[in-house]
Amino acid sequence: MLYLLLFSLSVFFTIQTHSYHKSKFIHSANFLSGGIYTRINNINQYFDLKTQNENLSEENARLRNKLENYQLSLEQNYIDSTTFNGSYLFRPVRVIKNSYSATTNILAIDKGSKDSIQQDFGLITPKGILGIVDQTSNNYATVISILNTKSRISAQLKKTNHFGTLSWDGHSPSTVQLIDIPKIAPIKVGDTIVTSGRSVIFPKGILIGTIESFKLDAAENNFEINVSLFNDMTNIEHAYIIEHIDAPEINNLLNLSNEQ
């Protein structure tokens, strides 16, 4: 123990009295502590990934709200965009259940009526649409997937205003069908398909996919189009709920018109 004490003192005085030894010691200490701190930081970042993903989803939702409503204000020729309140709200959610092998596939998300989620709200990702909210509880909601043979969504060609009905034939989870597009519409393989905005669920221009193939129907009046989805429906987790703020007012007006 006396030897170790004397050895430590000699090393200490050597470092203190010789600038070269002192600089080497400091460099080595910084290198060692820097490596330790880097590893600790990497571990902390790994365990913090869930929180970071949630924060990014919330930030993306805020940006989507601003972008979508700004684009809508431009389309509707609002002169003063600062007074435009916006017609759509985006909320980040997480898909906790995803089926894609049945003919009537259902998604489940981790937010419900407690979070103001209601029936007929849309569900999307940055790559495209996923489906429409069907049922809600306090904390959860189910969504009718676009991979559901009962699903019907209004869609159109991105480059024109020709629109039709998006459905699914129950076969491939990567391909849906677009029908009722008139044969006069100029289409080709690779054209982009988006939502038409002709409902109170999805705004116009939400991505869906690209034309994979097409043919005329039996009457040879309309195209039957196979659409390759942008979303990988077998690998979905983070998504966004779309709420059309004016939907109740529009639906009430339509119901009054139908009753007449």
C-alpha cells in the first residue's frame, strides 16, 4: 500500500511538473470520458425513441394542418389567408391492430371518443389513405380498411378531374380497384390516383397509389383500373386521423335536401 501511494504521488508530480505528460494525461482522460458519455447518450436515445416518435407525429400533424388548410385557402381564392380558419384537423394516432388477409379487414387505433375521434373520420399516413373510422369507445376506435370489400371511397386521377369509386376485390393487399372512370379520360400506367374531395371524409388530393393496369368494363363505357397502393398495408403503425370540421353542417344540409 505504501508503494502504491508513493507511485501515485510520483505519477501526480510528474504530470503536474511536465507539460508534455500533463497534456497526454488530459487527452487520455477526455478520450475515455468522451467514450463513456457517448455510450450513455446512445443508450438514453434508444430508450427515448418512443417519446421522440410521438413528438414527431404530433409535429407532423400540426404541419399537415397548416399545409392542408393553406392549400385549401389557395384553391378557394381566399385573399387574406390569415383569417382562414381551416376545414380539417389532423391528429396523430397509432395503429394497434392491422388485418389484411381477410375480405373485411379492420384496423384498430389507440384513440377514441375521449380524444374527439368519431365515426366517419378518415385515417391516413404520409403515403396515402388507410380507411374510415367505423366504431369508437372511450380510448380506442376501429377503422374500415381500404382492404375491405365493403369499402367505397371517392377517388380521381390526379392530373384531371375524372373521378370514380375506389373499392377492393379481396385479392392482393397491395392493389385496389377504381371503377366508373369514363373511357374518354386520358389515362396511362403510372398515373397517380388521389382522393377526389367529393365527400366530407377526405380532402381533395390525399395520395392513394398509381395505375398498375386498366381495361374497359363489359359495357365498354368506363375503365376498370387496378391501383397499386403507396402504403404497404402489411406494415402500418403511425397514422393520422382527419376531421372535417364542417362535416356536421354539410351532412345536416344534405339530409334536409333528401327529405324534401
